[in-house]
Amino acid sequence: MATIDDVARAAGVSTSTVSYVLSGKRPISAPTRQRVERSIRDLGYRPHAGARALASSRTQVLALMAPLRADVNVNVIMQFVTGVVTSARAFEHDVLLLTQDDTTGLERVADGSMVDALIMMDVEADDPRVPVLVGLRQPTVLIGLPQDPAGLSCVDLDFEAAGRVAVRHLAELGHRHVALIGSPRAVLERHTSYADRMLRGFTLEAAALGLTSTVQSCESSHNGAVEAVDAVLARMPAVTGVVVHNEVALPAVVATLRERGRSVPDDVSVVAICPQDVAIGQPTPLTSVDIPAHTIGRVAVEMAMARVEGEQPAETRLLAPVLTARATSAPAPAGQGQLSP
């Protein structure tokens, strides 16, 4: 197997010149570069990945921290992961997946110079990992929005606006009693950023429009959905509009409403906050606000690589929500009254 010394001898240059041709760290004259490149081809030389990383100060690897907690929807998480991995390949980078929720893994890969940048998901409003990330040499992008990003780049769906858009859609259809069936209790108790922002948007918009509203946490299971629906109906028998922000429980929420004698959408309109494929994959396609997981993952990688190249200061990008009306939302039943213009 040819070595860098073999290439240097064949091209009549020093090994450092070969290294500069490979890394591009110093300008090399065109004739010399051509001799080196010809020798590399003739000898079939393949630079060692570790040596190439040392020469360029790059590892061609991104770290993605996606904690696989018991209360997260793995299917949705994997949509974000797919978006990150696909985009990383376009930048000739691989992805190292970290599934723990502590800082040990972050510090290990950063201190060992194993990655060029880090992307972190499942961000909390007051996330204890943020101070650790701020102190790392490598740039970090958060998929989520903490209360204080502390100079880190962030990207996510604007979940507060998503909550507002969902409520506004129901209000424009004449619904006056609305409910949010949301994330599991554990997600809300640790103040996961997306859940907090969704709750805030729903609550503030309902109040601004003069609607009667209620909020119910929901465990990500069939039984959790049944319990959540029963709790909402007991607390607000007149409910005619339901926003669901829980992809796992979503099918059972719709089924339970029907089992309780509430026809969808004749008696109760349902708006889901979920990826588009989840909404249209139900037996009855759901009116939904799309969570564009692949797009968010792609943008996170683009932001990370811009930081690696020194081309972009820290920034926050919140993607505007898009609501698509389908078969599960309709005008409120007679007697609800219409929203004043």
C-alpha cells in the first residue's frame, strides 16, 4: 500500500508539500500540484482518515444528541435524525448519535476532538446542558429554544405560533369551547421547550379571542388518550374543538371521542400538531399543523456547518407554522355562535 512518502518521492517533492496539496492549507503552484495529483493516482494512494483529520483539523463528523427517553416519540425523533443525517452527507459528514440525556457524552466527544460540531434535541426551557455546550470549542446548534440560548444557534418550529394558528382555525369555524390534549406529564414537568411554547400559544390565543379553554396532559399510550379525553369531557362537556399535540395518542384520541358519542367533525373538530405523514396516514386525514422534522434537521446541519466555516454568527430560526385543513375540522355545531370579525 502506497504511503505519503512514496507519493513525495514519485512527485519529487517533500512530504509536507503532498500534505498541503491534500489539505489545501497552503497554496501550491499548479505544476507541482499536478505532479502530486498524478503520483497519487498512479500509486493509488488513499490518505488515512485520521491523518486527513489532523491535517485539516476536521473530523468530518457531527454529533447529534437525541435522548431516547421513555416519554418521547421515537418515530418522530427519527424523522429529525433522518433530516440531520441526509443533510450531513451533502456536506460529506457522518453523524455520531448520542442517546443519553446527560453531559458526559457531550464532553467526551468534544474533549476528544471527535466531532466538528454538535446538534442537540429535546431542549428544555432552562436546560442544564446549555452552559456545558457554551464552554465547548466546537459550535453547537439546538433543535429547540431555551429561555436563554446563551449565544448558541437555535432552530425549531415556532410552536407558540402553531398553538395560536390551531386555535384561530377553530375560532374562525365558530368554536367557542376548545381543549388542548398535549404532551405527557413528565415532558411538561421538565419544561421541554416545544411543549411549553405550544401551551403558551394555545392559552394566549384562546384568551385573546374570548374562548373558553382547557388543557389536559396526555400519556403517550392508548390508555393515556382515553383518560385524557374523558377528563376533557368531564371538565368541559360543551367542548367542540380539540387540539392534539401528542402523536402517539392521536389515533386513540379520535377513536375515543367517537366512542363517547362525539362525531368528528360534526360534533367535535380535531386539529393535530404533528408531522404531515402522521396526519394523512390516519383512517380519516386530520387537519394539522405540520412539524417539518426533515426540514428542521436539514437547517440545523446547515447552521452548524456555517458556524464551522466561520461564516455565520449565532442565530435563532423559528419556522412559521402551516395549517392544512382536512376532514376533521368543520363549522361548530349550531348554537355555538360565530366569532366576531
